[in-house]
Amino acid sequence: MKKLTPKTHMTIANVVMGAGVVYNLIDMVVYGMELRWVPTIVSVVLVAAGAVWRYTMVKCPHCGDKFKGIHSKLPDRCPNCNGRLDKMPEQ
């Protein structure tokens, strides 16, 4: 199986977190502002899953650095080892 790049992992995390927010917004538009527990719990679980994915899977493929403090756009090179993040190391 092909290993995913940090950018792909970041995209997956952002899509999952965004899906949780959009799901909750759609529920609020359709059913009004009344509190409904199941959609709220599903939204919280999706956002939490995206955050956990982001903080566990987005790391340098060369040295394994977790990119602490980078919350928006990933750099082109790892701040720890200066390895390119778009290239996976040769096996």
C-alpha cells in the first residue's frame, strides 16, 4: 500500500472536521435552533476524529517530526530535518 504524504493526511483531517461542521449547520437549518443530541454528538465526533487524525498522522516522512505549532499550511520542507514533504523516502 502506498504511504500518504503529510499534505494528503492534512486534507483528510480537514475534510473530516469540515464534514462535522457542515453536518451540524445543515441540521440547524433544517430543524431550527432546537438542541438535538444525535446530530450534535455526530458532529463533535467528526471534528474530534479529524483533530486526532491531524495530530497523529501529519508528520515528516523522513524524521517523524509531528509539526507542532503548524495549524494551517504545511511548509514545503520539514523544519527539523529539512527533508521535502512532497517526496516519500525510498524504501
